[in-house]
Amino acid sequence: MIRFENLRKTYGHVEALKGISLHVGEGELFSYLGPNGSGKTTTIKILTGLAVPSAGDAWIHGFHIEKESLHAKRQCGLVTQNINLDNELTVAENLHLHGKLFQMKRKERAERIHELLHYIEIADRMDSPVKSLSGGMKRRVMIARALMHSPRVLFLDEPTAGLDPAIRRRIWSLVKNIQQSGTTIFLTTHYIEEAEFLADRVAFLNEGKIAALDTPQNLMEGLGIWALDRVADQEMQTSFFRDREEANRHIAAREGSFSLRRVNLEDVFIAITGKKVME
């Protein structure tokens, strides 16, 4: 559903993407992770036609993003990191406007709005100005807007940024339901547990290159099953073990305070990039 080959993007003397290649299958929920400045948003801008690659090729549902740009864009829905709804318009008016841009007829728009607002569970706020909504509701409206024209691919760029944990998990449920309807989802996020919970596969992008690509489970098991944390010299030191008994023997042979836990995807992130998530 999404394919790009040898994709490069240069800004002046800075090479943001260094010849990356990737295939995402139909109906897959794919997470694209990396530290700030690694090239995640640049990739999404290229795939959605908001930026032009310096080299390489990309296709959305078989349409080349430059040679068949209009057809490629029609396959895509985009939820940006920043909330960019029109605050002065109502929820329904925001969705109507988006439908018009995709040349949907009035009756089709009205039916789709009714369907989507029930789907995201805020049909009772249809006629409310967007400025009166909570942050979580605005995020759901942005997702509904991106789905108005029934795209084959949904790009989610930090869709739960700034939301509290309870609202984030509600968005997670919505995202999984969207995937189950057959939509391919391409997700970037700084919440690594979000990718661990949602994604079928994960790619780690670091300094413009894909550093690792696999399922979350395989990536975690590549480090170990158990992680042992110890604070020493004001730094967190983490060791990884295949079984709990081995970790306990390690604790018994050393002094200090240890914390034993399961390996998570953030451990993989740090091991691959050498950076903390928000660094």
C-alpha cells in the first residue's frame, strides 16, 4: 500500500533522509519511530505530497507521488501533530469543508459526517464550535476529518501528543478499530508504548537512515526478556537477560539497588539510537 525506494531529502547542506526504502502492506498498522530530527515528519510530508523528495521514488496504492500526485493524494488521510481545525467553525462545518475539497456531494457529506461522528462518539457535539471542545475531542475530530473521503491510507503524525493517558488509550482503541475496517495506518509517535501496543511492525529511523525494522515483539526479544536497571554515578545502567534466574544471579553477585522488569520497546529505541525518546 505504501512503497518508497532510495528516498532522499536534502535541506541545504543537511541530508534529512539518506536513501531509505520501505514497503507497508495493505491493512497494516506500521509505526515509524525515531528521535527528533531523524526524518520522520519529512517522510510523511513527502508521502502526502507536502514536500518533494530530492531523489528516489514513492507510491501510495500504486500511484507515484510525483507523476500521479492527484491520485496518490486522494488515497491519503492526514492527522498532523498540531491541531489545525478551524476553531470558529462547528465540528460539522469543519468536516463539510474537507468533504467539499474532495468534491463530495452534499448528501454524501452529510451521511459521512453522521457516520463518523457516531463512530468517534461525539455526535452530540456536531453543532458545537471546535473552540469549545477538549483536546481529546479535537484529536478525534481531526481523525474523523482525515477519514471523510474514505482514504486507503491514514497518516498519523503524533496523534496523541499532549493528551493525558486515559484519553490516549481511547484514541488507541479508535485507531485499532480504523485498522480493522481495512485502512492502512502509518503512525509516528514519541510515546513508545503506543507503538508497542498498536503496531504490527516498527521501523526505527536514526539520522536519516532506517536502523531496524521488525515486529515489536521480535525487536524486544532481540535484546532479551528481562531488563535490570541500576542507578550508578547518577546514570541509569540497564542490563538485559534471557531468563529471570540469570538476572537474579547477577543481582546476588553485586551490591546496590536494582529494579527488575520486562524489556520494552523503549529499551530497543535507546539501544538503537543511543538517545532518549524526547531528546
